[in-house]
Amino acid sequence: MLNPASKTHSRIAGTPLVSFGRYECRLGNRSLGPEAATATHVINLHTTGTYRKQVEGRDVFVEPGMVLFYPRGQVYRTSHPHGCGDSGRRFSLRGDWLIELCAASDPSARDRPEHPWSVDALVPDPRLSLAIERLYARLPSAETLEIEEACGVIVGEIARRAARAPRCEPRLSAHQRALADALRSRLATRLGEPTDLDSLSLEIGASPFALCRAFKAATGTTMSSWRRRVRLQRALEHVLGSREELLPIALACGFASHSHLTREFHAAFGCTPSALRRRVRERARFADEIRASLATGTAC
């Protein structure tokens, strides 16, 4: 991948059909960076931080939990208007397999193999985040066939949702977009800190009413609901990606206690953090479980 020097990529695992890795951008360039492109089709699950991606005249605000598409050879540029870094998961599939998976939901994908997706990104979805994090947690011990089957299920579901995703962005004024971007960046980088509308209003320089209105117009949800989803996304990453005790995870992600995290986690994923950790360690029919969790939204 041809990228700005501030972004690094690491490969975690791979098979003949798919390669898995992570990316991290430590330095947040506020202005647009140099042009970049991918050598293969890449799918990113963005996990931390925010940034803007500009591609073919379109502007995408990237937030935690979002699934992003980087078609092979498509030139793009990125910026971090609010100065924060970012990180996430990335995986790329062999071209012929990817086209087949996309064409199952969108037959026209066969006519545009250089751009098999009809959208630039998918809005955050807890089910997709859960499925991808479960897959990454199993990579060190899973067999190649198990990995490829599970990946096929996930990418097939991503393709199905991309085919049905709306093609247009919400209509916002430049001022509303700037307010919404500033709010999402601040909330995403301060998950463990308490905040309130008055403090945000003073910091950003807009009234509480204007902040709430701009945020709802841009995201379709409230600030508290958005922050709850991002906190759960971060907690999910730590629960499956580390052996850390649950209380430190809860506090770092903005939950008041172990029980608060457990309650919210179960409501979102249908399973407690401890039960999910045990389930991932079991050598069960993983691809079937992924398919079931995507359909029901539950992990256990």
C-alpha cells in the first residue's frame, strides 16, 4: 500500500485467499496528505480515532466501527482535521473470490472488478464489529479452512449490506458538518472522561441546541447513543484482543464499573464479556457461529 509515512501496517496472518493485518496512524496530519492507493482490494474496520478520506471528489468522515472500502488502485487522500491518530483492522481477499462474494448480493460487481463495492463505507454496526473481532481473536489458533470459511461469511455479509446501503450523504451545511466532525472527534478520543453539553458548547463555540441538531443531522442518533456504541466497540476490542481484567477495561472505556460494562455489553451483543472470551477459546464450528451471530446479533 502506498501511504503517508505516518501510517504503519502490520501483517497478522494470511492464507492463500486472504491476508489479515492492523494499521495505525500516530501522527494526525490536519491538512490533506499525499495521494495513496492500495495494491489489492482492502476492507478496513476502523476502531479508534477519526479522520477524513477524500476520494474521487467525495468526502467521507471516518469514525470508530465504520467499515471502509479501498478498491485496488483507487487514489485517495486523508486528513485528521482534529489532530488525532487512528487505528483499525484490515484484510484483503484474492480478487476472484472477492468478486464472487460481492456478486452474490450485487451481480453488477462482475462488471466492475476494479471497484466491486458501490459505496465508500458502511455505517457502524455492532454485529459486524463483533464478527470481525471474533475472527481476529481466533487467528492465532484457527486452522486455514476455518479462517477462510469465517472470512467468507463476514465479507459476504459486508457485501450484502453494501449493496443495500444508501448512495447519498445527509444534507448538511458546512457549519453543521464542521460541528458534527468536531463532536465525534472529541467524544471518540475521550471515552473515559465525563462530559456535558455546556462544556462541549464552550469548547467548540456553538450553542447546545446547535450541537445537538448538527450531530443528529450527521449521524441520525444522539451524542449519548453514539458514545455508548463507540465505548462498546472499544471494550469489545479489548475483551477479545487482550487478557486484561474487565474492571480496567470498563474504566478505560468510560463505564462506571465491571457490572456496568457487563450489563451494556450483554444488551449490545447478547453475551457477557467473560462468556464471550470463553466461547472464542472453544474450538467449535466457527463459521456457523459467525453466520448465526450476524443474523441474530448475539455472540453466545
